[in-house]
Amino acid sequence: MNQAASIPAFHVMAKPTGAICNLNCAYCFFLSKESLYPGSNSRMSGEVMESYIRQTLEAHASPEVTIAWQGGEPTLMGLDFYRRVTQSIERYRKPGVTIQNTIQTNGVLLDEEWCEFLRENDFLVGISLDGPPEMHDFYRRDKGGRGTFDKVERAARLMQREHVEFNILCAVNAVNSQHPPAVYRFFRDEIGARFLQFIPIVERTGDRSVEPERYGRFLIQIFDEWVRRDVGSVFVQTFDATLAAWVCGQSSLCLFRPSCGEFVALEHNGDLYSCDHFVEPAHLLGNILRTPLADLVNSEQQRAFGEAKHTTLPRYCRECRFLFECHGECPKNRFLVSPDGEAGLNYLCAGLQAYFAHVEPYMRTMTGLLEQARPASEIMEMLPVRFANAKRNDPCPCGSGRKFKKCHGS
Ligand code: SF4
Ligand code: SF4
């Protein structure tokens, strides 16, 4: 057995069914990856699964290790596959190490038996839901072209009833981005979700992408509602990541960190890629059945991939006052030319700038509260006071830069 060296925390996103999925969502970037493995049955063998678990647990020096499954659609492997996974984890887990099991699913196959298993093994489930029925069904359809809202909503309600912890993964696209309050309130009030991830759809062609400015407005409008009534009770990943950058100097989300490289993607056959967003031949690191996982994660190729995130930043980003909380966002989205003519500006930049500028005063306030060991949620008590004291011609306390009489925190 190869004894891998212990290295700091890294995250493997395993794709046990490769790109195979039981749905046909219009903007799924992964469906096209099926062509990487022509003729393959796209199912992870017991040998690859065992090797992934063993090597991941051996290589980590951290007290908590995440074992993550996503797709394609990982539930297509069937429950018995994951029962064997948990047995493997118990076989290789070091004493004192806590395991965070996660699975990202469209929810269609979840039933009571799945929920019982997920709850008993403390899985955190990410379920893909894009908002109310008319918004979700616009792009998220099955192979027959039928909307999937009813099935996904049923899964979310089932998990709630069965006390399975879940996140909502909402793809922000050309359609739902036009209705931020409706999307947010639907998740909070109708679904009862407490953990939300908003993931922008960015495609180089077609008309499904969220427009940059609209993405900014989407985040701002949801933030304005969240910061007045939901801090500490609803967790929005983007807002948490921004606050982490303010408080700790480093965002909690790879998109907004200075380097990439911590999040590798494992294909069904053991091939390891630099990132889930770069599952393509140029970013294949090797196969974990032939080269130790730790060596691949520590390889020169992966180090160069990680560093490219900051070495390729255009000057426009390097001189941006939001650099500490943005870092040029994800390299896969950097295909615009900056105002001073340099390639490599992020497609979402205009929206990101608007968002970061808007949340600045609130982030400053929450950072101050946390530095005084007070909960960030106290900001909700402070805001009405700031607004009550504002005069008509004062700058609006929300930080919009507009006069209070024009803005009123809207
Ligand atoms: S390429 Fe994008 S998704 Fe991958 S680690 Fe970097 S920022 Fe994260
Ligand atoms: S906000 Fe725009 S200019 Fe600033 S770091 Fe982000 S992508 Fe670059």
C-alpha cells in the first residue's frame, strides 16, 4: 500500500456516474462531458471508490474531512453504493477525525429510504432548485422535456419532514434573475430553506446566462431583505463569503479566494482533474489508481493551475478596491476585455462591483460587531435606527450613494 504524505485540507468532488444524469437541464455544463469517456458505462467501480476514500482519509492532516459526491446525478449509483462508501469510511477513518458527507442531487430519486440513510450518516444534501415552478421549469426539464419542479419540491419537503439537512443550489439565470425577491421569499417562506447558494449561469454563447448588471441587482435586492430580517437565521453563501473576507481577510468560497487548486474533481474511473469547472484533457492531473492522490494534489501542474488565478489577473482587477473580496472571481468566467483593453476580465465584473459597493457599509458594521464579540445579527436592530435618523437630503444609510429621499434603502 502506498503511504501518502499528509497534506493540508483539500476537497475532492467525486462524480460516481461521470456526466450521466436522469435530467436534461438546458444549461448543465457537465452533460457535454459525457464525450470525454466514449463507450464507458460511467459508473464508479468498487476499486475506485475504495481508493478515493482510503487515499483522501490518509492524505488529510486536518481534523475534519469532507467526502463529497456530485454529478451528473450521483443518486443513480443506488443506495447500496453509498452504504459501501460509509463502510469504507469507517475502515480508513483516523481516530478523532470527523467526516462531513455531502451529496449534490436533483432530488428526483430521493425517497424515505434514502432520507433515512442520509440522516443517519449526517449527509449534507445540496438540492438544485431554481425558484417557484415557472422559473424552475423554464430550464430544468427531464429527458422528455417536462418540467421537474414537482419532483424536486417533493424531495425538499420530504427531507424537511425526515430531518435531513439540505442546502438549496439555485442557478441564477436569464429568467429567475429578474425576480430576486420572489426567488428568495419562495425559498425562505415556501420551502423553509435556511441555507442558500446562488450560482450564476455564465455561458459564452446563447441567451441563458445571467446578465452581469442583473446579477448584481439580484444579489443586492436579496441582500437588502436578508440584512434587515434574516441575518443569523438564513445563510446565503455569497454573503457569508463576503463577510469572511472582511472579517478574516480571506473568503470562504473558492471563487473569491486568491488561488485555486484546493478543489479537485474525481471522475468515475479514477481520473483526477484540477477543478470541477475544468474537467477537460488539458487539466487532467492523472489517475488515482496509478499515482497517489496526494501526489496529484501536490503536483507542479496543480500548483500552477492554482497560482494562475492571481498571476493572470488583469491590471483592472489588481487595482480594484474590491480585490480582497473578489480576486477576479472564477477564471472560467474571465473572458471579457477590461476598460483599459486587457483580456481576462470576469464576465460578471459589473454586477460584482455593484454588489461589493452596495454591501460595504453593512459589511463594515457586521465586522465591527464580530470584532466586539457581538453577533452579526445585531445589525438588524441597528438598521431601523440608522434609517429613522436619516434626513431627506442625507446620503442613504444603505450605502447606495443616493439621497435618502430617493433611495430609502431600496
Ligand atoms: S477554477 Fe473556479 S471553481 Fe475551480 S477552484 Fe478556481 S475559482 Fe473555484
Ligand atoms: S470586481 Fe471586477 S475588477 Fe474588481 S476584482 Fe472583481 S472582477 Fe476584478
